[in-house]
Amino acid sequence: MADVAKAQAGLSLEWRPIRSHSTTYTGGPVYYRNPSSLLYCSCGDDVSVVSTTTGAETRRLGKEGDGMFCFAVDSTEQHVVTGHRSLLLRHWSLATGEELAA
């Protein structure tokens, strides 16, 4: 009865999301440098790059099936190196998200 009264008063009974949030951190290494307002964190086997101003994930770096356990961001924040359980190091471009070398 109360729901009907609310609907008649102009309140909606249905809610639709305007934006959703996905997992961006699952434990492990985190890197943050204030001037860029970007947070780098491990998310499963990937590195997730999140804007601290909007909360949106701006880039995700990783290869499926190759467990990443550590990463490092260079001082210019142009490149990331990831270390994997297979003992492989991967070099990534943050501008394009492409793997530059393995």
C-alpha cells in the first residue's frame, strides 16, 4: 500500500544504474604518485590503472593465463614492467596499453 502511495506521489519504483563499478584491486602491489592522479594496482593477473579523480579504470595491462605477481612503474609513468610466475618480464606502454617486449 505504501509503495502505491509513493508511486502516485511521483517517486519511481524502478531504479536503473547510470554507471557501474568493476573490481579494480584484488590484493598485492599498489603504486600511487600524486601529480598524475593515477592509482596502479594489481587486479588478479593484470595491472589496473585507475583515475583517482573519477574512480574509473583507464587502462588494464595483462595477458590471460600468465600470473602476474609484481609490477613497477617508471618515474615518467610512461612504462610498466610486470613480473610473472613463469619468470617472464613484460614491458608495457601506458599510452597505448600494448606490450612492447617480453
